[in-house]
Amino acid sequence: MKEAASALTQQDAQDNSLTLGHLALALGLVLVGMGQTLLYALLGPATRQIGLSELQTGAIVSASALVLTVASPFWGRRIDKIGSRFVFLVGMFSYAVGSVAFAMTLDAGSRAVFSATLAFATLVLIRVVYAFMTAGIHPAAMANIALTTAAEMRPARMALMSACFGVGSTLGPLLGSALGSFGLLVPLYAVSGMALLSVLFGSVALKRNDAIASANRSARTAKHLSAFDRRVLPPLIATVLTYVGFSALQQSLSFHVQDLLKLDAGEAVKQTGIVVSGLAAAMVVTQLGILQYVKPKPKMAVSVGATLTVVGLIGIATWADSMVKMTACSVFCGAGFAFTFPGLQSALSSSVEEAEQGSVAGLSFGAAALGYVVGPLLGTGLLSVGHGITYWCAAVLVMLAAFASQIRNS
């Protein structure tokens, strides 16, 4: 393990430039981001066409997130032992196939090919399988970056990869708006096709790195990293709380926009896309611009991010009664989350050794997925109480996350 770290330091001291492999990882994260925001923009209107309730829609997302919570640490341990290349490529292929299957089921349900109950059960099943098979994508990308980047460059590189996901999150709703006139689900089919092409590119561009191979050999005899390890527990708790707030915001936005402006399904997708694009664009600008130059320490990044996010969430709850105001508040939220996410990832990565990078990346993504188990149900469930309650609750959770991240680990 020490030899691997030494080799990595020497290698990266000579060259910290991005490689074709890094480009393949970045492309994959862009496509995953596109698919996720597309899903959040169209899922509410699409499931309403089938006849599913808001709570059932939230349950679809939460079921897949529950699987991600378990599967992410599993794939993280596999990354430590067999490498990130295989896990990443399997995940991207599964992402493409699973997205097509999900879109086809939504289409069949909207045409009443089968009952709403059967459509709901099928959608849950597809998302559960999809979640298990794609759970290694993000951990594989982050573990690869951790093992091929010098320690002083790691936070900026991780922010860059997070920004790639954010770029996809921005492009997803734009793609939805551009292709939505051809059919509600056409954008999802388009992203699936691009994902298959990315698998071909990744199979050529991703090479096995000597430092990664050495860390993999060390990992075979390393002690299993537990989520309750005192080195990682505080930032993991903060990650769960942050993603509960984030996913509650995401999942409730399409319903909120549709009800606030009294829109039909197609128009709701377009208008929600604008709001979500504002959030995602703020994340991209912050991660590609500010964080690449300012480079705040992890705890400072989380504190700044929480402050911006809370301002945006309270604005949605109390002030935003139009598309312009909604978009403005989402920009604050996006900038805040852009500080928070890489801050938490960097805190986790720097707290463990090289042979544990895959495991900690898996735990990090699993903690985020756990947030997605609770968040969509919380966000959609509180809509019946009042839209403002959803965003007040998310603001409180983000503040608690900021406090948890300040706890010293050892």
C-alpha cells in the first residue's frame, strides 16, 4: 500500500493532466447526470398519465435508492479488489439497458397496455435491478480519481468529476425540452443510446494503472472498512442528511411547478426543466469555476454550501411564487450543493488509506443513496401538508448536515 502511494506520488508529480481514461469517466458521469434530471423532470407527469399517486412515484425512486444503499458498498469492495474499469463499464452498460426498459414500461402504462398496479410493480422491479447494476459507476469514477491523482489535487479533481455530473444535470432538462415535442420519453431513449456509445469508448480509453493495481493487491488483505469507522462516520452522517434534503427538493419540484402554475403534463416537463437547469447550471459554474480556483478545505466548503442552500430552500418555501423566483432560488440551492458534495467526498477520501479508496467511495455513494430512500418519500409526502413544509424540512436537514460535518474524526 505504501509502495502504491509512493508510486502514485512520483507519477503525479510528473503529470497531473487529465487522461483519456479520465475523459471516459467524465463522459459517463455526464450521461448519468443527464438521465437523472431527465427522470426527475418527466417522472411526475408520466406517472400521473398512468394513474399513479405522488406517493407511489416517490416510492419508485426510494425503492431503487434503498438498493443503491446496499449495492454501493458492495461494488466499492469489488473496486478495491478487481479495479474500477470493469465495474464502471458494467455499470454504464446496465444504465443504458435499464433506462430503455424503464421508458418502455412508462410508455406501455400510459397507453393502458396493462393496469396501473402492474405498471407500478414493473417500474419498481426495473429500477431495483437497474440500481443494483449501476451502483458502481460513481464509486468507480471517484476511486479511479483518488488513485491516479496526487493528494493536493484530489479535491479539485473530485469537484471536476462532480461538475461533469452537474453538466449532465444541466443538459438533461435541456435535452428534454428539445426532444420532448417528439414524445415525452424520447429524451430518455436518446440518453440510453449515448450511454451505449460511451461503453465502447470507455472500453478503449480506460487502462489498468500500475498504482491502482498495487492498491488492489493491498486491498485483498486490508481490513474491511465499516461505515461505523470513526474516521468516516461523521461525514457519512452529513452525506445522508444532505442527500435527503437534496432528493426531497428534486422529487417535489415537478409536482410543485405543475400545481403552482396549473400546467398539463407536457408543459410541466418543460417548465420543470427550466427550474432544474437553473439548479444544475449553478452547480456546474460553481464546481468548474469557483472551486477550481478557491479550493476551500472540506469543512469550509460544507459550511459555505449549507448557508447558500438554506437561503434557496427558505426562498422556495416563503417567496417563490413564479418561474423567475423559483429559478432564482434553485440557483442558490445549486451553488450550495456544489460546495457541499465535493467537500464531503474530499473529507471521506482524505480520511482513509489508498487501499480503502474504493470502499470509502462505495460508502459515500451508499450514504447518498440512503438519502434518496428517505428524501423522495419525505418530499412528496409533505406536499399534501403544504409545499412550504417540504422545503423548510429540507433546510433543517441541510443545517444538521453542516453541524455533523464539523465533528472531528480520528
